[in-house]
Amino acid sequence: MRGFFLPFAEEHPMRTALLTILLLSGPASAWEGKDLDTGANVDIDQGTLIRTGATIRFYDYGAGEYRSGLVTAISVHKGTMDVQIDDEKSERSRTLAIEN
């Protein structure tokens, strides 16, 4: 069973290390944060344009699903960005604190 998944691992350790880094860097490329009201963790996909008036999609771990919200305000603090949104599903205002 040794070498089943990466049969070339022993012959090419640098190639194996590079492949491992590439595989692990894919899904983890999101901005992580919290809903300041509920304390639930949220993820916003990397590359999402966060600006006032834009609708963003985020994963709400508290609800266990993706949600969308209209960005109504943004404030930047040391190391975090507070994003005020109107959640389209719950129809309530939420503040997401996103770590930079």
C-alpha cells in the first residue's frame, strides 16, 4: 500500500512537496470572520469584491449554509474589517468582522 497515492514520492521529494502545497492551498483561500451578533463563524471566498452596494455570498457556519447579503457599510480597524450587510434570507442587518 506504500506509495499507492503518490507512487513517485520517494523518487521526487520536491515534486511531492510542491504537489502537497498546491492541493492544500485550494479550498483554504477564503477570508475568515465572525458574525458579531451571533458569534457564528463565516467565510467569504477570496477574490470577492467587498464594497458598499455589492452583494456578497458567504458561508454561515451557524446556519450551515451559504447566504447572500447587500453590503451597506464597511469600516476598517487594525487587523479587521467590519462589513455591515443586509442578509437576504433572514432579512436582518448583520455585522461580519473579517480578519485581514
